[in-house]
Amino acid sequence: MIRKLLVLLLCLTAATATAKKPKSSASKKAESSAEKPKESDYDKLFKEKHTVADGMFRLHDVKGKLYFEIPDSLFGREMLLGSTISEVSDNAAATTGSKSDYPLHVVFTRNDRSVQLRTVNCENITDETGASRALAEAVKRNTADPILRNYKIEAWNRDSTAVVVNVTDLFVADVEEMSPFSKYGLYTAFELKKTFQTERSMLGEIKAFSDNVVVRSTLSYIFTLTRGRTTLVKDQPLTAVMTRSLVLLPREPYRPRITDSRMSVFPTGKVLFSEREQRAKVIYYAHRWRLEPSDMDAWKRGERVAPKKQIVFYVDDGFPEMWKKHIFEAVDQWNEPFGRIGFKNAIAAKPYPKDDPEFDPDNIKYSCIRYAPIAIANAMGPSWVDPRSGEILNASVYVYHDVMKLLNNWLFVQTAQADERVRAVTIPEEVIGDGLRYVVAHEVGHCLGYMHNMSASAVIPVDSLRSPSFTQKYGTTTSIMDYARFNYVARPGDRERGVKFTPPRFGLYDYYAVKWLYTPVPDAATAADEYAVTSKWITGAAADSVYRFGKQQFSRSIDPRSQSEDLGDDAVKASGYGIANLKYILGNMNAWIGAQDPDFSQRRTLYDEVLTQYIRYLNHVLANVGGIYFAEKMEGDPVEAYRSVPRERQREALLFCLAQLKDMKWLDNAELIRDMPLMGSPAESIMASLVSVVVAAPARVALSAALAEKEAYTPEECRRDVYEFVWASTLKGRTPDALEMMLQREYVRSLSLSAGLKYTGTGAREEKKLVSDEGLMPVPAFLGEHAARTAALTACGERCGHDPFETFSAAHRVDTAPLLGYGSPRLNYYDPRNTEAGDYAALLKLRAMLRTKSASATGEARLHYELLLRNIEKALKK
């Protein structure tokens, strides 16, 4: 038995030994493969140590290449891709903190092989309920989202819930929509040619958060600037650090508030296709923040409640210390009109947070007030919105350093006649700081959704601007979104009487605009239902001119009530006060600031400003000549859509400007000019330009006369008024003096051109003319290189649309655009009168008169008349 057991045990041992024999090489490979799985594309891509940022997307920076790991859940989700300049080597191209352009509205889609970055086409909308669903699908097929980039799928993540794509070419490349050459930069007036420098560009910091990702990159260029045949900059290097933010939009857009052309709010336009409408209908969504009561029941009871989400502006810590408190105050003051509609603490200004790791002023999630250390005398307040609804998602105020210079100039030329505090090179903080508060508050208004309302000051009687009680209560305008500026109507001694010189903190129109845009309408089920309520608010206010919206006019001020930087309801009276004040200021400038200005630089600047302000006053008056009052009108509004400026007001305006032609020598202040590198006569340059404008006035009044029908100020009457003024001495048999001869030479030249003739005779040199499409140019081009460049840029940038001095043909359509707004009024009319023929007849009449007067004249007068006759004959022959 024992032997049997031993034999069995030996057999089992032998069997076990056989089972553990050495394995073949194929068996070893198979076992190794089972123990070590094949390396995936994902692992190959990211096996080396690299920078990772985990959030909405997972971002990978692998040796300067940027990869997005996009989860399935985010395909089809709409986003905004925006670009901010964080650093720049040339701040004339762009300033730090500025947005280079509007953000891209994008969405990621994919198929089995690639991922597409598409720009979203959301301009066409439908009613997506009931029978309109088929229509919505048809519209969608006809307005598909175009592909901006197509990326090969490099890998799937380990659990196949996300794909990886290389997006380096979107962030380290020249993408026009995200260029560092900002549309707000100084170089936009020139032709730009740029070459991207790949070898000098690189990926920078990457960040990721729950609803956004941030990518920084350094981009380098070589650029050249030209204008015409002149090269201003050639092969200049530029390097910019750009911050790109990709922000997830809400699944459900904020319910839009439909607006119309009667309200001064920025719009986003949509084309509505609906089975209920028998045409494609354009509607506009108002730009506004998502401001909702945190307790709707309490709000309905009339209690003030905090919003669910406060509007916050973060204030750049780089601002000069003195500026900061005025900037904070400018933001905080907007809580007053919000308080009137039931919100408390609706808006706030806060310092840059020091302990928030997510905060980045260049991320479009954060709205900031940025300091721009560049010699630009301006401030701006652009905003970015959700294109689907008009909801404001980001807004920025850019305050350029020389805004203080701008304020200094405004305060001096507009109020120095009555306020001794501004008669200085350095204006005290109590005055200029309050001016800064006004400027920033105005720009914050833009960030809240409001456009300029240029008619706000035109409802105030001019004499009320010299009333202490009125100005203390209402200031100089009914809206801080106007370009009303400071009280140039005030006269010496008015400050002591208590007259206020500044715009109000808010005007009556501002309270109305906040109420219209931000008051909730909780009982409305849809945006259309809400508009049925809010449109009635506008109609109910339309009868009161205080609540009229006057659009900003660019190429020509057709409606004299909607002008920039004017005051009061009577331009002749207001400009009369303003010109008297300029005479006083110019006569005392040396005495006031001479000792503070040893190199005359401030006086030269202020002299420029006085001349500019004088031209501005003339243009305010000229706008009445041929002017037309416009009002945006809907059915039921108790207003006239348009009417001609009354005949007597037009004629009064023209005669005022004619009288100025003989009262400009005060501009040639010998005491100032002798200490400046200035040649020639500013007065004569402005005179020559003004003559050109008034001689062309008959063409300007033709449209207004056609609309007026009865009691019109006709081209014939206008032409006669100019003729009798310019030739008054000649018609009375008196010898014209030197000034009158100059006016007569300019008259002959301008009338010949108005008659359609080629004029080659004597007259003021063309480069000294200050005429633009709007009237007299706003900056005197004869005072220095910078002023000339500014004038040229202004004329170039604003010259478009209808020329106010062109000769009207028999049938003519006038478009009052460009205006800052939409729904611009257009007029179609037929006027059989031909002003060119009238000017030709006037030239023949003048020739006959001069032949008679020349025969009896002697000396210089006779030579003067004979020269004019010679020039007329040459023009007629050509």
C-alpha cells in the first residue's frame, strides 16, 4: 500500500513538472501583451510631462502646441470667443485692456473624423411653436452655421467621453477677427499691411474654469502704414500679448426686450420668419443686463430689492490715485435711477480683487474700467452681448490718459468767462474731478445699453441756462448721454449768482430710459407680449419733447435739434452768448495763465480750442439753414414725423452767419499770435470757408423748402440774402474795403463752383479752406501739424452719405443716414427747381452788375471788379 502511494505521488510530481515546462517565445509575447495593454493615441500624445488646465475643457500645452479636450456634452453648446490686448509694444495700434473686435459666436460640432468650429448664424429667427416648426427647420437649412476651422481628431480620452484636437492655429496665428490691431486704435485711419511672424510668436499661459477657458499667446507682426502715396510707417515690428476667452453661453437665452427706433438703446437686429406675418419682419432686441429681482413678490409690493446678480465693474488699480474716487462715484451714481424702479445695489464698482485666483481683467467674464496710458483725449464704453438675446455679458470703459487734457480744454473755453477756478494750466480737483466723474458716468451709460441722445439739451430754453434755480435743478441737459458739455451760455458774474455750469448727474430722460429698459414686466408670457406693454410706454411719453430720442448725425446735421455739443433751444441766441464769451476769454488768456505757461504750449492749445469752439458755434447755427425736424413716429404717437425748420428761423440763422463774416478780426489776437509760430490770419481762413458755405446755402435749403410748401425759405430768397450782404457796398456805390473785397472774391469763386463751372481764378488757397460735408470743419487745420491731422481724420472718418452742398437734381432721394441708430428716416420727393441753373443765372446777373460798376469805379476798386469779371469770363468759357 505504501509503495502504491509512493508511485502515485511520483506520477503527480512528474505531471506537475511537465505543466511548468519552459514557454515558447510566442507564449511569452501573448502573456506580455495581456499584462501591458497597447499604448493609446491619447497616451502617446500626452505621455511627456506638460501643462494641463482642467475646467470646462481640459487644455494641454505640449511643447507650445495647444490641444483642447472637448467633452461630448459641450458639442452643440453655443459660446463666445473674445480677444483682449493684455500687452502691446505700440499702444497706437491698441491699448491694453481693449477688445480688438466683437467676439465670435461659435459652436463646436463633430463627425467621426474631425471637429468643426463654426460661427453661429442666429440673425434669422422663427416662432418655434405649433405650425411654425417646419418653417423653423426650413430657415435652419437655409442659414446653416459656416465652418471657421476643421480639426482632425487626434485622440479620444480614456473613457471615450471627449475628443482631442490641436487648436494652435486659432491662438498662435493671424486671425483677422482677433487681431491685435484694434478698431479703437489710432492706426485705423490708415491703410494697414501686416505680416505675421510665426517664428516670433508663441503660446502663453492657459487657464480653465467651470464655464470658460482662457488662453494667452504672444503674437508678432511686421506692419506698414500708408495713406495715398505717403508711407507713414514701413516694416515696423509689433508684438502683442493677447488673451482669448472662450465663454459658455446659457442654454436658455435671457428673454429679449424688443425695442424700436424711438428708444436710445443699442439694438441687435433679427429677421423674423413667421407664418403669421406675410413678410420677413425685422425686429430689434435691446442691449441690457440680466437684471432680475431676487424677490419678485416683494418687488411687486413696491419694495426695493437686490437683483439676483449685481452688475459689477472692476476698477483698474493702475489709475492715478486722484482719479479713482471719481470713477467709483461715477458707477455708484447709477444706483439712483435703478432705485426708482425698485432695485437696490443694482450696480457696483469694486477694486481689482487680490485674493480671487479666477479673476483676470482680460477675461471677458469680467467687466472692467481700464486705464490707458496714451495721449488720446477720449474715453469709451463698448459692450459685448449674447447675440441670441441682446443680453450684455461684458462691458468695458477705457479711460485714456489725456481725457484730463480734454476736460481742461472744455472747461476753459466753455466756462472760463464766468468761473475763475478754471483760468489756470492746472484746474483744481474739485472742478476737473467732477468733470471726470461726468465723463465716466456717460461711458458707463453706454455699457448699460444706451446710445447718445443728441436732442436732450435742445428742449431747454436758452435763457434758463442762466437761471440759478433752473440750472441747480436740471443742469445743462435732460440726459447725460447727450454731448451737452458745460454751460457756455453763462456770462461773467453768473457763478456768483448761483448758475451751475455742469450737466446734471441724471436728467429727466435718463430716468425715463432706465425705467423703459430695465423695469421687469413679469406678467408678459413672451417677448412680443412684453413689447405690447413697453411700446405703449413710449407712445404715452411721445407728446413731451423731453422724452424724444435725437439720433447722432454724422455727415450732416439735418435736424438742428440733434447736434453734438450744443446747448438750448435757440442756436442763434446760444451761439451769440458763446461767441461773446470767447471774445472775453481770448482777450484775457495772457493775463490769466501767462506766468504758468512759460513755453506758450498751453496757450497755443487753448487758442486752437477757442477757434474750434467758434467754428462749432457757427455750425450749430448753420444747421438751421435748410434744416428739417425729425421725429421717430409709430401709429398713435402724437408727433409729426418731419417738418421744415420755420422760414424765419432759417433766415435768422443765415443772417447771423453773414454778420459774423464782418466780425471775426478779434480771432487774430496780435498779443498771442506774435509769441507763436503762426503765419497768416485764422480769421481770414474761417471767413473764406464760411463764404463757401453760405454761397452754397441755396442748394442746402431746397429740400427743406420742398417740404415746407407754404412759408418756405426758398433757394431764391436765400441766394438774394447772400448776394445783398456780400455786394452791399458795391450796390450802394461805395468802394469796398479790403475785407469786403476778400468776401467778394470768395463769393465769385464759390458761386462759379455751385453753378457747375470750373473755376481757376483768384481766391483763397484750397488748403486753407475749412469746409467739410457737415459745414465748417471742427478743427482749424491751419494751426499746426497735429490739428491738421486731426481735422483730416475727422473729415475722412465722417464724410459719407448725402452731401449737403450738392446741387439737387429734379428728382432726388435723401437718406439722412449715417446716424447712430437704426430705422433712419428716408425722404423721397420731387422738386422741379434746379438750384444749379439758379446759381448760373445769378452768376450772369453778377457779371452784368460788375460791368456797370467797373465802368464807374476808380483805382483799386476798378482793378478789383475787372479781375472778378475776368475770372467769371474764364469760368463761363470753360
